[in-house]
Amino acid sequence: MKLSTATALVSALILSVALPASAGSQTGTDPIKTSSAASAFGSYDPYGDFSNDKSASIEELFLPWEDVDLSTLPLADAYAQQRGRSLLITIEPWTWSKDWRITPPELKNGILSGKYDANMQAICNLVGQMKSQVTIRWAQEMEDTNGRFTWANWAPKDWIAAYKREVDVCRKAAPAAKYMWSPKGVEGLEKYYPGDDYVDVIGLSVFGLQKKDNDEVGRDRTFEETLKPGYDRVAGFNKPVIVAELGYVGKQDYVSKWADDSRKSYAEFPALTSVVYFNQKEVWPWLGGYGLPDWRVTQHVLP
């Protein structure tokens, strides 16, 4: 399970008690407008490993839309402002309690009937009050078929209708926010595209696991070749592209190369503007017996 927003933010804020530089000012790099991957880096960082990293200009949060302490969102705004960062907020339409999960049909029918409008409204009401630039990423990796997410692998028309409904709800409360459509990057994602009017930026997930690479192709894969299939699938939509979840685990040479390569700009990826590191241990076992890769920067170098 991901660390709660409250735990992550309170821990990080204890490290820094400085007030925001100027209340009411817009701070942070807009990940949609940057010109190259080399110029924008960010992280989902519940352990605070990047809290003092001057190169980080994007702060990612993960929120379940149930059982969430909304009082922590103003803390996130202050934390981002202190560091000159924008906010990327991933909203997952479920609870993180494994003791209670509704079925995919129940979630779908509930969203489409308006049952969960208040959940989205509550989050977006606070987003609308934030001083930071905010991008909303709702119900990511919707084309995934491995059963991890209750909102994934729906009929495309149903997922699109649900996504549009939640964006419409949020736009009323947070008109300045941007919206990210964030597939996993695998075959079939195109069917879930909700249309240009509902997408400001596209997110992708890119992970490197050295053991899996060598088991499958007999060598290390690079960041570039791992990104390429998903990038090529979304390039035709002509939107800025962000790696919204980035992680890599392996020996020192592998990790160092991925770290360096993911910060570069690439002529073959002209729409790529930013990468956001997922600084957390995996919570869902990888298929093929690879367990729970630990993407944390304090743990991802293997002996």
C-alpha cells in the first residue's frame, strides 16, 4: 500500500518549516509546457528523499477518493510552493483498505450514476483553492488487463464516459487545473482516448527491472527502448507526454544508466516534457515471479 498522504506530507514538512516564498504566487514548473525531458524532473516521494533536490520541479501525490484526509492537501500546496514545484495529483477511484473493495461493475455503475461525484468534488474544491499549478491524473493505466485496478479493462466507452464525468465535475471547482490521461502504454490504449477537449497532457508508466530484461531478451533494456512502444502509441494524439511513473531496479551500472538516460532529451520523443520518479516499493506482484520490486532510491541498487 502507498503511504497515506498525511503520513508522507507531515513527515516531509517537519523537515522544513519555512513559509511559502510569496503567498498567492504561482510557483513550480508546469510539466505541460517544458521543452524537453532534460529540463523537468519530479517524484512521488513519500519518504522525502527528493525534498531538497533542486532539480525536482514536480511533486506527485497519490490519493484514494475514499478514506482520504483532505486536510493534508493544503500541506501539499505549501510543500510544493516552498520548493518551487507544481503538483501532479493522481486520484484513484477506490479505497486503499484491502478489507473493502467494490467490484468493477459496482464502481462503473456508481460513477456513471453520479454516486461518486461528491468524492471528486471534495478533492477538487481544495484543488481550486491551491496556489500551485495542479495537474489531475484520474484512474490511470485503464487499458491494463492484469486485474490490479478496479477501473481498468472496462469497455472503452464506459471508461471514457466515467473519465469525462469526473473531469467535468472537477473543472467546475478547479478551472485552472490541467488534466492528464495516463494509460500504461500497452497495446489497446488508443480505444480509451477520451478526446482532445478532455486531455491536456498524456502520462505513461515506464519501469526497468534488470532481471526481467535479461530473462526476456538476454541483456539490459534501456530507458529509451522501454519508453518507445508506449510513446509511439500516443504520439499521434499530439499532446505533451510525461512519464508519470518511472522506476528502475538492478545493479549499479544499470541504475546509473537509467538515471542518466531518463533525464536526457531525445529527438525521437519530441513531445516528452518530463519524468516523475515513483519512489516507493511496488504494491502489486509483477507477473512472472518477480515479486514486489523496490523502486525506492535507497533500495533500488542490487548487489
